[in-house]
Amino acid sequence: MRFVPRFTDGQEFPHSLGKIVCIGRNYADHAKELDNPIPTEPLLFIKPATSAVSLDEPLDPPFSRGEVHYEAELALLIGETLSHATADEAERAIVGIGLALDLTLRDVQTRLKEKGHPWEISKSFDGACPLSAFLPLSRAPNWNALTFELEIDGELRQHGEGSDMLFPVPTLVAEMSRHFTLEPGDVIITGTPEGVGELPRGAKLRMTLTGGLEVTAQVVE
């Protein structure tokens, strides 16, 4: 079933989900934990709309293809068309904020990287981007005060803060709009903090975001 963007009050967003624009290594400690260099400009990639699923549904990633790793991230819902936007224009175009998992077939990604090949198939498979409902932006604090967490089976695995992003949200969205026109219904996921790891089969996930958003998800056995 195709993911439909909704707000936390149940109201459907009036545009279909478009592309999902992502950034890699937006937290220095995460880059270090994977032995990657800290970028000096955003490392961008795209997931298709078909990769999105709801965090309210059981998560069923393709475990048969190797290790599946979780990466918890903030998600932004875009409400206006943006192209070569300023940071102020980019900020005004964000209409909701939520939570996402950037699921990664890590064994597949590693093999592709070693060969110098693109690694979209490790990031863009069906179900690779579980998403929550979106808080209206009016309910969220300023970007630097945002915090989010991921617990797996009751254990805290990731804690992220907006103030730790290498590329703050308005700057990041404006930069994305220089390369890809952003349209209403597009979603941006903003990078993951340290603490990524293998997603266990059968695990229960709990994710929280400043402003009152809390979601739980179940991974299939």
C-alpha cells in the first residue's frame, strides 16, 4: 500500500508522497563510527516513494539479502515548490516534521562501495523508509532544540539533536533545492546520529521527537 503523508491529527496531506531526499553523514560522530570522512558539503541521495511505509505497520525488510541496519532520522514534509531557494524560503516551505528510519542493506552497500558502484539498491528497496505521521511545524521547537531518540527492545540506541547537525535544516533544504526541485509532498530525511546497527528480527522499536510525537513499531520475526 502506498504511503500517504498524514498529520498527527489524522488529516491527510493534500499531495501524494513524492521523492524522499536524504543526506548521508550529517552528524560527525556517525561519520566517525563508520570510518567515513566528515563531509564538507552535503552528501545527497534519493529514495523513491515506493520505499516508504508507515511505522504503524509491521516492518518487513528483506533480511534474506544480508544485514539490515537501522538509522533513525528526522523527517521534513515539504509544502511548497522550491528551486534554488534561500534558507528563509526553504524554512517557510516546511509544513511538518516527523520521524523516519533509513533502513540499509549494509552487506550489499559494502560490496557495492568496494566496487565503486552506486549503492541505491541498498537504500531504496521497497520498505526502506518507514515514516511516521507529521507534527505541524507550529508544535515543534526551533531546529537547534529538536531532539529525537530510538529505543530497541527498551534499550536506547540513538539520540539526536538538531544542534549537532553539520548542515542545519534551513541550509540543508536550500542546498537540496539547488540540485533537485522540491515539490509539495516530497519528504526530506536529515541524517542519523551515532549508534546505528543491525536491526534485530522481532524487535520492538520506540521513537520519540520533541513536541510530543511518539511512535512504536514492530519488526517481523
